[in-house]
Amino acid sequence: MKRVLIVEDDLIISLTTERMVKKLGFQVVACVTSGEEAVKAAEENKPDVILMDIRLNGQMDGIEATQQILDSLEKTRVIYVTGNTDNAYRERAEQTGYDAYLIKPLRLDDLKSII
């Protein structure tokens, strides 16, 4: 069973995403709201997949968190899930070697085909 870490600072979106992931038969290992928490949760739980928002609470955004996580967990797949369509964020994200870049609202079919 794939282990999924959800990094999302909007509680409603986080709960909705968690429900979708579980409906697909995957295990949610943690739901966190900041980049700093994401790094810590990834180190502790070693997820197979991270659903990463870009704009987060705290000092570290999702792109910075992804860079730190992938430095130590190279095999972890990162899927950005963001409401931000700004090209500058997309270009920064591309440097992290992510698996997919999804625009909110997240749909079950999108998750199913990517995870």
C-alpha cells in the first residue's frame, strides 16, 4: 500500500484530499500545514508520495520543502497541488524534479491516474 503525505495549509482542502487518497486505497501517513512540518514528517514517515501545496504556512514554501526532502529521500514522488498558476512558481518547481503539477481543485480522477 502506498504511503502518502499531504502538505496543505487549508483545512477543508486537506480533509478533502485525505478522503480522496483513502478512497483510492492508499494510506495517509500525515497531514501537515507548513514546509518545516513537511520536512520533519517526510523524514519520520518516509512516504512513497507527497501531495505538496506550494504556498504554505511558515517560512518555507512547498518548493523549498521539496528540495530538502528529495535531498534525503530521492525515491519519494512529489506531486504539486496548487491553486497558483504563476509561471515563476512553476519554473522554480521544475527544478525539483517533481512527478506532476496539478491545479486546484483536485479531482479524484487526477489523483487516481497520477498516484
